[in-house]
Amino acid sequence: MHEDQQFPRTYRDAMARYAGHVQIITTAHGGAMRGVTATACCSVSDAPPTVLACVNRLKQQNAIFLESGNFALNTLGARHKALADAFSGLGNLSTDERFAMGEWHFEGSGAPVLQNALASFDCRLIEAKEMSTHWILLGEVVGVGLGTQDEALMYYQRNYRAL
């Protein structure tokens, strides 16, 4: 633990200045679906195509990401702000209500993919690493979708921005 009691707040304030592209990470298993809004996602390699995504392991509902063996990264455009809010938990919508806000289909892994995402990465879970409050999901990309080249939805200084 850091000795400076203000350090956690300073760290969070500094991370707020780290612009991130907004994604919805989705999965499905045993008839249940789950989706969460996140910015902690990135490419790991293109040979083989591999991505990582971080999900909060303290939320019991996120255990499905480990159980399913699949996930999809759905890259959001500026037009998806309401969807990003819904999947972040704003509005207290049920899972069904959140998914009803978009058009979804299922690709090879079995994870829900947003029909009009800027880009989508359908993944087979190859490893999950526990790190502090989160799981780091590593996924082999088994399918890629390209949508229109609209403005991207970014998160910066605790607000959404279009780029």
C-alpha cells in the first residue's frame, strides 16, 4: 500500500486524463447474457490475433465471463452513448432491457456482437488472470466485424467525447 493517503485519489485523477475508447464487453452462457461498458481493452498481438479486456471480479455477475469461454469486444461510436450508459449500470436497467437497446447477433464464439459497432472482435477466452479487483481476459480473436467509420466514443476526464 502507498504511504500517501491521497495517492489513490491522485491515481484516479491521473487515469481520468488517460483517454480510452469505449467498448461493451459481452458474453453468453447457458441462456444468460452479460455486457459491461469498459475502456480497459486493447490489442495484444496480431499473430495470432489476441486482445485483452478487464472486468471487475468483485461483481458476481461477471463470473460468467470465465464460465462462458467467450467474449466479444464491441467498439462504440459516438452514436452509442446511451448504450454505453446502460451497460455501465446507469438507469438500473435489467440485462434484457440493456440488450434490447441494440441489435445483436451471435458469431462463432457464441458471444453477442453489436450489429452496428464500429468494430467487433469475437473471442475465445484463452486465459483469465486475477489482478487486484479485476480479471484480465485474454482472448483469441476468431472473428472481426467492421462497421461504418463514424466518430469514435471516447472516455476522457470522466466524460464521453466524440473523436
